Amino acid sequence: MDAFYASVEQRDNPALRGKPVAVGYGARRGVVAAASYEARKFGVRSALPSVTAMRQCPELIFVSPRFEVYRAVSRQVQAIFAEFADLVEPLALDEAYLDVTANKAELPTAWLTAKAIRARILEETGLTASAGVSYNKFLAKLASGQRKPNGQFAIVPEDGEAFVAALPVAKFHGVGPATAARMHAAGIHTGADLKTWSLQDLQRTFGKAGGWYHAIAQGHDERPVNPNRERKSSGSETTFGEDLTDPARIEAGVLAMADDVWAWCEKTGGRGRTVTVKIKWSDFQQSTRSQSLPSPVADRATLHEASLGLIRSVFPPTKGIRLVGVTLSNFAAARGGAALSLLPAEGD
């Protein structure tokens, strides 16, 4: 979907159409959850602090998010997907992979299938969507961003390697700023550069991810579209009203986020072994602290204990803390003893 949250707000409020709109909270401590294309021209994007967004676009209009409405529209879109494919793998409220090999809609090509889906979405919801068409998930994802908004792009098999070769690695889906910086330092700037590296050298330099980088450099991605993909984590985070250095107030925020996560666990029956605490500092640098337990977290008290232990590893804080989050992951059954890892996030 194109600028999904913001587009829903512009659809439902004609006074917002054609204007720079940000979904989020415009308070001093707020952040942008989504931005309209009019706002993006000014550099406004998701996760940008509200004060920065307003500085870049003084005419920016902030609209409080209505997640119940976004979820309802998402259900409409998912129902349309089901008319065209049985293999649908949702990525978020506004995005999914579809495997149309079975040609459920009996259309001549995948290109026409994508056009038909986009037309149905516009008819049903009044919103536009963009599509990427290709022979694997990696390339389809890259293609989906080539003609936004309200367009589609295809990468056919004979063009796959050439498309990847010409693309800067910073634009590869799944390559974040820190990884892109490491690649640049190693002389890898494009897919063509990446393709010159052997599998062994990539694995030596980038660890397990090296195998993935080697495959996509050739335009290969064997991952199937998985309609039953299990949720891998549950998390919650909050931005404080002011930068905090008081351990008691920081711990209270961590416990509140742990309670949110545990509420999801009780609702779904999900149980995970790995607890991660996310920290965003006053200078917007991020850190994470993670602990994997011998067995899945069985109760709220255990989640509290692990979360507090992790946040206390940074006490006394050397600078103010702006945001904290708690995530529970590693839901698959696993064996072995406890392990503690201190993981720097990108930019740390």
C-alpha cells in the first residue's frame, strides 16, 4: 500500500488531501509513524522525531493514529489477496507476498494479475497500491518500490542478475545502514561488487549472513511464500516525556513494557526464551541487551526479572534515556544452558 496510514487519513478527511501529513503525535517527544508523499518531499519519514519533522516542514499536519481503522482496511485488502492467491504471506498491515503460480484468477500473466489486484484495492478501499512482480521474493520486494506510488514494476528472469548488479547495496532489502557501511569499507558498493566475492570470503567477513549476500548477488532467493509464517517475536516500547537518568523511573518504564508483552503472551499462548531490552539514548543512539534463558519464559515475574537485569546492565546511565522497549523472541523449543549477550544496535 502507498503511504498506508497517511493515505487512509487523507481518504477519510478531504481537507488533508494534497497536503503534507504525518501520522503520529506532534508533541515535543513524539515521532512520525507514517508520512504522506507530500511530506516526504521535505524529508519527513517514519521514525523521525516530531520536532525535526516540523523543522523540515513547518506546514506539516500531524494526525493521531487510528490503528483500528488501519486494521479494518488491512482486512479488506487481505480478502482481495485471497481472491487471487492461496499462498499469501503478510509482512505487515500494508504489505504481503503473493505466490500466483497456481493462477487462481485465471489471468494470462502475473503482470495482469498485479494490475487486477491493484484495481480491486482501489475500487474496494479508495486507496492505491504498488506492486513488484518477479520470480522470487527478494526481487519482487525490490521491484515493488520502483514505481511508487500507484504503479508496478517487473523484473523478469533474464534481467534479474543485471538488475541486482546495477543496484547500490544500500538499497538492498535487508541491508541496513551499518551493514552497508561495512560493505562500503570493504569496497562493495553495488551488486556487481558483491558478486565478485566468493561465498567463503563473504561468510568470513559477514558471518552467517554471507551466504544470503552471495545468493542475492546472483539474483537467487529460494524462500517460499509461507502463508503460515509463525510470529517470531512480541515487543512493546515507549518514549518517555523527558530524557531519564533516574533508575527507578527507567525501571518502571521497562516493567510497563514487559507487562504489555506478557499480556500478548497470555492472549496467544506464545512463550519465548529470549528477552531483549532496547534503549534509545538522548542523542538517538540505540543499544540492545539480550538474554536467552534455558526454557521459555513461563510467567510475568520471570519476564520482569530478566528485563530488569538487562536494563540494570547500563546503570548508572552515562546519558539520558529517551526510549525503552522489551521484546520476547525465540519461540521455538531449544536446548542448552543460559546465555547472555550484549548486542550493539546499528549506530551503537
